Amino acid sequence: MRLLIVLIFSTIVTLTFGQKSNWSTSFANQKVFIENKGQFDGRNWQKNSKIEYAIDYNGFNAFFTPNGLTYRFDKIIRNPQRKSNPEHEPKRINISEIIDITWLNFNENVKIIAQDAIEPYFSYAIKNPLTKEVYNINYIKGFNKLVYKNLYNNVDVEYEAQFEKGIKYTLFVHSGADLSKVMMKYNKRHTNIKSEFITYSLDESGNFNIKSSLGEITELKPFAYYKDNKQEVKIKFQFENDILSFQAENYDNTRELVIDPWVVSPTFNSSTAVWEVETDGAGNVYVIGGETPMQLQKYNSAGALQWTYTTPWDTATVWLGTLATDNSGTSYITSGTAPEIEKVDNGGNMVWHNNSSTDKEWWSITFNCDKTKLIVGGTILNMSTFMAYATIFDIDINNGIELSSNNFDSISLSGFGAFPIEVRSITTTKNSEYIYLTHKEVGTYNQSISSCPDSTQDFKLDNGHHLAYKCENYLPLTQNGGGLKAIIANNQFFYIHTGAKIYKRAVSDGSLIDSTLIPGGVNQLDFYGKIYVSNSGLALDSCGNVYAGSVNNVIKFDADLNILSQVSVGFTVYDVSVNSNGEVVAVGAQFNNSFSNRNGKIQSIDMSACPQYSLVCCDATVCNAGPFCSKDSSTNLVPSTSGGTWAGTGITNSLTGTFNPSVAGAGIHTIFYTLPCGTDSILITVNSVDNYTISSIGATATVTNLTGANYQWIDCDNGNSIIAGETDTSYTATVNGNYGVMINQNGCIIISSCVFIDVTEIAGNNNALGIKIYPNPTKGILNIYFSNDLNNVNIVIENTIGQKVYESISNQVKGAVLSIDLEKYSNGFYFVKINNNNLNLKYKILYDK
């Protein structure tokens, strides 16, 4: 018996405007028998029926066990229970329908023999549902043929996979076999989420029909013949009590009979879309596509499939993420809303898998210029404050651990029509800088990139073409976001793809230079007037040419956005890449996400491209330094990359980058750092204190000629100790000594020269007049002693702000002591002024009770 599952493929006519397509293939086109190494365990919902081989094809599985096979249909839908229970029900859910086919009365010692192994192999990431741990099984073989040897006495069954037609199996009934023993028991099972059903029936034409809510299988009326002479034998199906068997007329069991009915299933020809494409240094091509689950595939430069890596993610549990591949062929893939990230080497081995916290989403990946650092653009959601942040994450390329993150924009989710804001696309440019695209802005990022972290931005601008929350209308219907392949940069310019237009901006400041329409490009506006795109993809070659995807086309622009050529590929392009061999690779799908059969495509195109653009990996960035003061000591400046030479005013050693502020002098100085690959520069400010003078008259020292300065007077004879409260431009001493001032101006602090004040000499006629003030400091009573007769003596006591607190006028006789009680006044310094027609004295006292 031959059961044939026919898969319908559309033929694509590729118009290349005189250019030749190198190779083209459909995504997930392998209909082979994959050996089970644990990746399929339990998926047939049978505990005691071990799966030995399986066909794994975009939501359809056929599992082969010694006692029969199982068809399984899967589909991801929005969870209908979420509206009534949003806190505990997932957003999306998987519905399944199972048809078990068991051979009745078969030989228990039957063996399944796999034949005709294919070269491409399979790799599966498997997540433990309890621990969430992910492990990898690699180098799993696939085969074109399975043989059930001696399933019944003298009866063999041979299953075969054919690329164009699908899956078939043939039943060989050898001489002496009893055909009446060959029976298949059908058993149906399904989830109960959204009107699932399965029915069986024989129609009037003798065809056996299986119908379900997710797909149909029709086994056409069987055809039988003797093997020796191809003579036809009349045969038909019999179906009773869910058992399918065969009735042959005038069958001679001494001759070998071949039974060959057909099984047709339109469901089996469904194909998924291809989301992104990357290439390595050897010209190999890496793509991600699919949604149940997402898969990573590697093709060599001739378009031959090397391996398929099946991720642990599908849109029932997460929104799918994005892909980045380095020159060695090592790929990094994410799930967006988990968020999780995996490193997969060029042999399809999972090197590591890492998870982050559930309040984050990882959408778009890029490398630094030499692909030694990994940056992911995405989102942080803080539901306790109803805030969303557009964020970039610095990921450790060795283990997937998040090193740091930086937020660039935020939005409140509490308002009407509010949606999260996210970094949807990101690219690399010169000096290890990154350019990112959010829903409404474009800007640069250079934090934690080198040995001198810097959170400043060269620019952050409105992008002029605001994106909708779900800005890609080609992603799965059950998914609201993904990595938008919409920005690319070289050392001078960067380009943004908005579906219908392409924009050219300057790397230096983000200024808009030009824009133009993309032929065949489409975008639409949502209810809020924001863009969602139907096509995407940008790439650069080393000649500065720009390649953009549209609906059915790839367009080649020069650096000034003049159209050079365009190629029709017969599908909507979601991403493009220029390979190291100069060919352009485009991926996408023939049909949008409203179709179950997307017919995903991968195509290599000859567009006379220059070799793949590679950034000049030159990080001559100098860490910010200064400002300095002119009196500061020398310091060695720090670059991101060592080994260069230094130049500029104040550089005293060109190899070590020694900068001497006193040599540079006050001002703003440009310092250059040069590597063999390029030069960068920084501005260093050197400040100084203005020229000043310090002088003394009597007991008072004064500093002058300064603007906007702060002062603190000090006692030079006491280790430059601070004199409390003395922060004015002048200071009046009360005891003999050397005094100076600490000046703070322009961010610089200096100590002036010291001046000597002799209080005794200043009050020189004190001795002659015989006036003494004691004690100083005083705890309350201040005594003034007069050793001579004095008439009309005016005594005034002022606080430090010039307010009078005491005043008297009296005649004093020789030997008199005037005692003044300061108890009612506050602690602090006071000035005592004593004068008449013959004297003018001033003393500073300290009241400290």
C-alpha cells in the first residue's frame, strides 16, 4: 500500500532585469524522517508507545512507533479564556488534534529500518517544562525512507519522503501473506479550547476522509497490482468500528501484491515565513523563520541546506525574537518576550542559553565593529508604575548574562491608546558607537562600550516617521512585535527603512540628508496615524550601495539614494543581506500573516554588488578628561584602544598621553589620538584663578581683583587652619600673626600668599594711651582698662555684619575699668571701636560663653 501525502508548492517566476538568480529555496521544505533522540518524547500523547522517527513540519507532525503512527496538528491562537481571567491565563495558547493509527495483530518483533540518510542534520533545543532548563541534542539524522520489516507475516510497509509530493508509504504483501489480517485502528484525541473536532468517513467514491478543525486528510480509493506483471487487482477500503482494512477481489496470495492508495492533505502544504537573514565570512547563509516553533537554518554559499536548529520558542509562549551572526558563523538568537537568548555555533550546537527577568523584552541584536560585543535593543516594563522604557542591553558574549542596560525613552501606559515604547532596530557605526531606532526617535548609544564608559549621546532626534506599536504587519498574528530590520550604517551615513521610503542621515549628528520612495514599498497608518510596514530589510556593500526590500522586489540604491537597479523576487521581502561573495540574499514570504500557507522563501540574487561592507574597526575614542586647573599635576590620558600617539597643547609625552595643565595654560585645548586606522580628538578645559592682590592696612587683610569667587581665610601660623566664619573679601586680625585666604574660582582652589599683621603695632598708640581689652576670648564680661584720663570716649560694639549691639560715651579717669556684659548677645566675633578726637582704635573679640 502506498499512502501519499501531497504537498502543494507554488512555482515562482523570478524576473531579474537581465540578472541571474544564484539559488532559491523554500523554508522548512524538509519532509524527512527525523530520528528521535528525545526531542519528540511524549508528543504523541502515548506513554507506552515510544516514538522512533518523526516528520516535523510547520505545525504538522507524523510520529512513527513500532505499532503504528500518529498525525498531530497544532495551531497557536489567542487564548479565548484570557478576557475573563487576564491575570492567570496566557495571551496565546496551542490547540492540538491527534489521530492515532495502530496496526492491529501486528508482529511484536517488527523492526523499523531507516534508509537513504540525507546530508543536512537536525539540532533541537529542548526546555524542561518544570525546571525551564534548556539543553541541546545535535547531529540528529534524517532519512528519506522508513521500512517496517515483517510488520505482518510476509508483509512489509515502506514509508518514503518525496520533496515535490510529500510523504508516501507502500504496503508489500508477499507470497503467502494473509491480507485480511492487515487492519488499522483509528483513534482521535484533541484539546478542548476552541471547537476542536475530528471525524472519519468513507465517501461514495471509496475514499477515506479524516476531517478536523485544523486540517483534512483524504485517503483516495486504493490501487493494487501484482508486482511481477503490474496486473491490476480490484481493491477497496472497508471501514467499520474505526478500523480501516482492505478487500481485494479474486486475490491470488501466491503472488506478491502491491497496494498503492493516495492520501491528499491540503494542510500539509502550509509553509511559514522567513524573518531574517545573516551571512558569515565564508559566504554561508543563516536564516530564522517559523513560529511553531522558530527555527534557525544554515545554507552553504551554493544554497545547500546544512542543518536545522529548532529553538525552544513558539508564539504560544513568547513573541519571537531576532538573529545576529558573526564572521565565524556563530549565531545569537532571542525570544522577545521571555526574554531568552542563545548562542549557536556554526555546527548547530547550542553553546549556552540564558534567561533574563520577565519585565524585559529583547528585540534587535547587533555587534560592535569587530563583533566581540553583543548589544540587544528592547524594552523594560515596570507594571507597578505603569511605565515602559526603550532600553539597550549590554550582553556578555561569553555567557549571555546582562552586564548593564540604559534607558533612552519612556512612556506611561496608563493613558488611552498608550502602548510600550521600544528599541525596534539597532546598528553599529564607527568608534564602537551604535545607532538605535525607537517608535518615535533615532539616537546614538556608546555606554559601557570601551574602557571609558560614557553615557552622553551625540544626538537624539525625532525620527520624523513614528512607528506603530506593532510596526510590522507580516509577523505572526499572535505576536505584537519583533526586531525590525530597518536601520543600517557605515562610517558616514545611516539609512532608515519605513516600508515605503528610505531616509539618509549623517552619522555625526543625525541630521536628515535625503529621502526617497522605495519602488513597490508599502506602509500603512494605524488608528493613531502611526506607521506599520509590510516589507523591510536593509544592507550595504563596500561601495556604499544600499539594498532595500519591498513587496516583490529588492532595490539597489547608490549612496545618494539614486536607484541603480531592482530585481523581482516573487515574494514580499522582510530582510536582505549582502554576502561576503557579493551576492544579495533576500528572505520573506509570498503571503502575509492572514494566510495559513505563507510559503516562506530564501533567494540569492546577482545584483552586481560589491563585497559585503565591513566597518573599519577603529576605536580611537579617548576617555573624557578634565576640566583641570592650571596648577594641577600631570596626568596620563586614557584611550579605548592602546598603542596610538598623542598630540596637542599640553601633551608632554606623545606615547603615554601625558597632559600637563600648567604647560597647556588656561583655555580649551584640542587633544588628538591617532591609531593606524584613524584619529579621534577630545577637548580639554584648563581653568585658573584670575590674577589677584592681597594686602593689609592696619589689622585688616584684603583680597581684590576677583569675580565670582568664594573665600576662606586661614591662619598660616597654625597649619593653614580655617578661621571659622571668615569668608569675606577681608579679614581683621585680633592677634599678631600671618594670614592668607583660600580662593575658589572657575572650579580651581588656590591658597594665597600670607601677609603678616602686628596688632600691637597697629594699635600703636594703645600703649601710649594705656588701653587694654581683656579677656579675649571672653565668656561674658568684657573689660576695658584705661591707664590715662580720656574725655568723650565713644565705645561701640558691632557684630560681623555691622549692626551695633552696644554704644556708650563717657569720660574715663586713670586706672578706670569699664566692664560690659555680653551675656544677652549671641556667640561669635564682635568688633570693639574706641575713639575720640585723639584716637581711633578697633579690636576684634570672640564671645564664647
